Amino acid sequence: MEELFILQEQFLENLSKRERYLLSEIDWSNQLIGIKGARGSGKTTLLLQYIKFKLPKDAEPLYTSLDNLYFLDNTLISLAKEFVLQGGTHLFLDEVHKYPQWSRELKLIYDQFPKLKTVFTSSSMLEIYKGESDLSRRVVTYHLKELSFREFISFDKARRLPIS
């Protein structure tokens, strides 16, 4: 698990400060949050920005992508258990659809570790309702839209344009 913390630190070092609109709209106090969005829409950046800029200082986070080679020899539920035993409070899981049986293990994490805040991303949230375990009553989902022209102007010209 140590290599996952090292990777997280590397990602956090090179992070953009240009916040996506959804960062301030998510109710981060929920136990299980799902963020869907098209490939390249900024889901990974959103998670890392929350960890670096918004997460309370006393929180113990871990970000990982579920297509990491770590998961060839380790399960998601074993990662969560070890993480909680080490004092972890917030688990951020990117690309859950790349992990077999992800819905079953997310349900187990939700049920077995009620104090652990878990946030996951996927390109297709339809999988939540088609997965082995029904997460629909447990997860609060958000949709991250692609970068709009208004948002681009905000980033490029440092001008805030009203939403109409």
C-alpha cells in the first residue's frame, strides 16, 4: 500500500489550481459518492484538488486508480481494511469500472466501514445500477460535464462569466 501513497504524493505535486465547477457543488460529507463523466472531463483532477485544497487537515486520504497493478495481487476490500486500520478516513477510487466486482466490494466497504468516506469515479454510472450489488440506495452520484466555453474563458482569461 505504501507505493499507492507515494503515487498520490507525486500526483498532488503537479496539480493545477484551476478548479472545476463541481468541486464546490458536491456534498463531500456523504459516506459514498460517485462521480461520472466522459473520459478526459477532469474526474481525476477533481479528486486530487479536493484532497489537496479542500479536505480538512486532520483527514487521512488515499487516492488510487483501480487500473493500478497493485490490484492484480490485492483486493479493494483488503485495501480499505488496511487503510482504515492505519487511520485512513477518506478513500478516493478512480476508474472503478476497470476493477472486476467493484460494486460488490464498494457495498462491502460501505457496510463494514461506516466512518470511511469513499469517493469513486467512472466514465459510465450506468454500471452502478447494472453491477452485482445494488448501490443505488447507498451512493450519491454527480455528473462532471466536459469543459464549457464559459469555464474555459474563466481559466484562460481569469474572468468569471455568469451562468444563464
